[in-house]
Amino acid sequence: QVQLVESGGGLVQPGGSLRLSCAASGRIISIYAMGWYRQAPGKQRELVATITTGDTTNYADSVKGRFTISRDNAKSTGYLQMDNLKPEDTAVYSCNALLSSSDGVGNYWGQGTQVTVSS
């Protein structure tokens, strides 16, 4: 059974950095795309960044130049490096992966990790 597990969230001061990880486990054959989303209290979930086959990346305008998405295919793990964090980045961050496994092709979500940016 495929699972995605995020880690790396926490409390950080404005201007600080965090690195989120999203580890996929199970009988994974190939990961086609991974994405990070976030949802702040009282707001809709929004796309933060995606990385697809060939390492093509895409970012929300609000995080361009501050966040970097990457992946390690050998480890079936995706990362979100977040620099120069701002209070408005506070949210629950969740990863998403479109992948193939012994169960077929599916879209999976992690449970989310809290990121709080505050002094």
C-alpha cells in the first residue's frame, strides 16, 4: 500500500528556512509528478510548487525565488526548500504524488505538516 509521509515542519522566525520532505513508501514503480500544497486557516488549499518528469518545476507567484522543489527518484522522496519565510507562509503543507505502483496508477496525498512562521 502506497503512503506519503511529510516531515520537516515546525516553528520558524520570519526570514528563516525550513526543508520539508515527502517520502513515498510501498511497491512504487515510478513517480510521475510531485507537488506541494498548503492550506492556511480559513483559506482554500493552494498549489505551492510542482515537479514533473524531467524535473520541470512550477511555482506559485507568492513563493517564486524563495522556495525550491526537488526530488530524489532513488529514494522516492520529494523536497521543498523554503527560504526567507514570511508569516503569510504559515499553513499546513501537504504533498501529492502521481505515481505507479503494484496497485496501478494513482494519486496520493500525505497527512500534512504544520509550518508556522512567527516571531
